[in-house]
Amino acid sequence: MPLEATHATVEVFLTAFLALSKAEKQAFIAKLLTQDEFIEDLLDVVTIEQRRNEPSRPLDDYLADRAKRK
């Protein structure tokens, strides 16, 4: 799906969500939280945000260090 179409779809869903009552929003979010794939994605985003300021290193360096430990 082209980026423009994706953006339009997101806007439609966001507009619909914002139009819901508070109880409907809570029910929708509760339903989302029963979806395993959504939870995994949410945890990934949280982990990325928590570790955003940690120093990074090249993958090759990591793999070389890991190979030395074996």
C-alpha cells in the first residue's frame, strides 16, 4: 500500500477512534490488549524507547565478541 494510502487509512481510523465515547475507547483498547501480536509490538516499541539513549556498536563487533566467548 502506498504511503499516501496508508496515511489516509490511519487518519480514518484515528478520526473514528477519537469520535468514540470514553467507554467505547476503553472497550476498544481493552480488545486491542487481548491481541498477542499487538502486545508484542507494543513491548517492542517500549523497549526501543527505553534503550534509545544507550550506546550502540556495529553488528560485526558484537558478532566477533560473541564468537570469542564460545
